[in-house]
Amino acid sequence: MITEPQDEQTFDKEVTRVLTEMKDMDVSSDDYAKAVKNLDTLCAARSSKTNSWLSADLIIPAAVNILGIILVLNYEKLGVVTSKAMSMIGRGK
């Protein structure tokens, strides 16, 4: 039965286990090729788990843009001024 790893330490333990097993294998054997493939799969799974599409690099600029728009709209509410809020929206990179 295969269980899903719970945290990054589990990935590190499995990578260490595979590398330890590979030390005793012949480089030209089929078992070594399978171990390399398993190691590659483990490393890819670890990197995909740690990379999140929602990061601080995205959240902070978005929050600052929204706060700026709210401040401009509040200022315009207090004193009638032509709307400049929409031109202040930052563009994503």
C-alpha cells in the first residue's frame, strides 16, 4: 500500500533511503536505472509540493494595489474629484 507523504521530511527520508540503496548497486544494472527513475520522481514530487501558485510575491502587490484604490476612492468620496483609481491599478507581470 502506497501512502502519500505528509511533509518534506518524508521526502528527504525517502531520497536518502534511495541514495543509500544506490550506493550498493551496479551502475549498469536495471535496478540502478529503476532507482534513478524513482529518485527523479521523488525530487519532482518534492519540488511540485513546495512551489505554490499563491505566494507572498503575488499577495503583497495585490493587497497594496487594493489598498491604494480604496484610499483614492475614499478621498474622492470626501471631495468630488475625477476618478483616478482605475489608472492606478498595477499590471501583473
